[in-house]
Amino acid sequence: MPTTCVFQLDRLNPIYNSGEYISGRILLRTDKVKRVNAVYVTLEGEAKVQWSMSGKSETSNYSGHQQYLHTRTNVFDNSLFRAGVHVYVLTLRIPPDCPSTCKGPYGYIAYNISLTIDKLWGFDEVFRKPIMVVQTLDLNYNAEFALPVKDENIKYLCHWPCISGPISTSLALPVSGFAPLQDVPFSVEIDNQSPHYDIVGVEVSIKQHFVFLSRKPVKRNFYTKTLCKEVVTDRTLRLSKRVYESTIMVPMDTPRSTLNPNYIVFVHYSLQVKLKTGFFHYDTDLSVPIVVGTTPLHHLRGTVRTNQPGRRTPTPTPERQRLIERVQPRPATVDEETEQEPETAVEQAHQVLEDDEPPSYDSCLPPSFSFATLAGSQQTLESQQFPQPRIVLPKFPGFSTLIGTAPAHGMEDSGLDMHHYRSYGSLDTDHTGRSLDTFGSLCGPLSEQGELVEVEEDEEVEELAVLDVTVQVHPTAPLQAQEEHQF
């Protein structure tokens, strides 16, 4: 069984402020007797930076190291370390000037507690427990953090001879010091004197800036990260003025600002506002420095939140809300019949679409074969009981097609449903878009005065006089409810 080590600290999340004490115990279990020089516990805090840059002929390497904390406590000094479970109670203090824990792409500041078994022969056994240190910064101790900050900028779009009027922008903050989970109020004033262009929107963000300093050789490297961002889509029209006033919150796990420029890992923050000027133009940037501390200003304590808010769901636009309502499933109703008949589930009838919506997909289906060829009798069609879709058409300008003034005689057995015909946009089409020329060619000529239609058969010959047929709209029989989908 290998040697195991368990760190049991007084906090479940090992986060400590600078100047606090770390209390806990260490459980070390060994399976055999070991010859050692010593067993000791250390508390270390250091910063390291490292990166490389490739040139045309060679690659340059940059690195740096800085020690902030190193304490060592021996817990065993004899040469023979016995097998079993060893418990060590520890109490360690973090100095108040230790910087906060942070990590960037080219360096980091880290703290850890370690237990080392210094063997007489072979490699040492080291067990580490990382901790997080937050350097305290009370913003009330420095009067500069309570002063307002402001930045101004003037931008001209295009160049001579197409130069436009100036766009003057100013960004103002009431104070410069804030704490995590605190709202940062800002005010952006825009004076758009351009006669041709509008300001599309404003983008506000909190930037985290890292500065890495290498010692061999001496060189600085920079890195910028966006912590949070808010977008305002209100336009600033040409030849007009507008003032944007809102707030943006500092994230919860934000390290405090570094005030000592001698550290090789330096962290500072800024509030950046970007004006969206549209296509073919560079966006205008305004930036003011802010200081992130651990204790907020007294007169702004009410703006500190208790927890990190969740991600906000964007408000749907009217077009999106309308689409959501259309695709939602409609509830179904169940009609109870007699005990002899089984119960059947019948869905509610489809609501009539709005006037400005296109026709449904079912209304665009082609006609059936029996209807198109006028073959078969009405009894055959009734026996099939095809579901008849509800046809709903938009109210486009159209013309009515009249077919006679009286009901037809002798057409009872015909496969044609003589309900009504109405043309939309054409004189020769019915309400489904089918041409009436096919009906005229199969059934014979029709006119407003009425014409005679002769039907010759092998056994009987009858002459039927077709009189004028009046366009009548009859209420359709109740249809079986069917499921309809909207696209």
C-alpha cells in the first residue's frame, strides 16, 4: 500500500484573506518503516511567468520568478520513520502583503500547503494542497477611489471631400472604486452631428488587463480579457443627441486590483464603451480605469448584490413571440359517446387563421382522382368518406364566377359537388385554384341563360335541360376533426 496524505482544513473551500490564519490537520499513513532525514510542512506563495517569441532566425524565451511566502515547520527529526498513521495539527499565518491568487496565459500567482518526506536515499515524497488567497483592499481608505472619472472622444466619419460632421462622445462614472457583485453605474452622452450616419448601438464591457514582467531578459507582455458585457441596441439618429444610463455588475470571482507595480504579475481593470457605427466604419472606443477591491464604499453599499444573478433570457421580439404561439400544441377534447360505442378522442377544431397569414398546407393539396375525372357516383364518394380539409384563403382582390340561377336537374348522381365556385385573382379558377376549363370540357358548355346537355347511354336516352344555376353558398356539413399543422 503506498503512502497517503490527507489535508483536513477548517474550511471546505480553502479561500483565505491575507493576514488570516490557516488551521487544520494532516493525516499521513505509511505502510512500512522508512529512513528519512526529516518530515516538514511548508506554506509557499510564488509568482511565475514564462513565454516564448519566435523570430526570423531564433526563438527567444522569457521567464521570471518571484517569491512572496515561504515558511517551513519540521514535524519529525529522527532518522527512523515508523509505519502507521501520523496526525499533525497545523496553524499557519498568511502575511497581509501577499497578492491575490490569479492565473493568466503567461503566468500565475499561486499558494499551496505541502508536506515533504525528505528521504535519506532516493527521491523525496511531496504532497501538496492548493489554497486561494485574496488580498484585502478597503476602498474607503483612499479618497481617490470615491472621485468620478470621465473620458471624451470626437470622431469624424469618412475623409475629405466626403467628411461628415463630428460625433462627440463622453463616458462618465460617479466613482472609480467597486467591489465584486456590485453594480457599476455609467452614463454615455452622444452628440451625433453626422448628416449621413446613425449610431447603431452601444456595447459596454468590463476588461481585465494582465501585465507580465520577465526578469531574464527584461520584457513586458500584455493580455486582456472580457469579464462581462452588455449591449444596448437603441439607435442614435443623425443630427441628434442621446444619453445612455445603465449599470453593469462586476463578476463574483474577480481578483482585486494590483496596486504594487513591482510584482511580475500585475492586474488592473477598465470599463470600456464601444460605439457601433455600422458597416465600413471603425467603432469608437472609450475607456476609463476602475479599481476592484474587497470592501465597497460606504455610500454605495446598497448596490452590492448578495449572489451572482443567472443568465438573463432575452425578451422575444413580436415576430418571435408570434411564431412561438403558432407552434404551440393545441389542447384536445374528448367526447363521450354511449356505452355501446367506444370512446373516441376528438381534437378541437382549428382556429381560423388571421387575415394576413398565408393559406395552410392542406388547402394546397391536389384534387382527388375521382373529383378530377368526374368518375363514380356520389354514393361511391360518400362511402369513401375522405376527410375534407378546411380551406382558408387570404382576402385578396378577386372576382366571382356565376354559374346559372337554378339548381341543376339530373346531376344528383354526378361526382361533382355543386356547392359554390369563386375565383380569386382570375375569372377561370375556383376557390382551390383549379381551372374551370376542365369542368366545362367534361360537363359541356355552360352559360348564364342555361343550355341543354344530352346524355346517351346504351339502354336509355334522356335529355336533360340544364337551367341557370345560381351561386349559392351552403353551410358545409360538420367535418370530422383532424389535426392540422402550421408551418
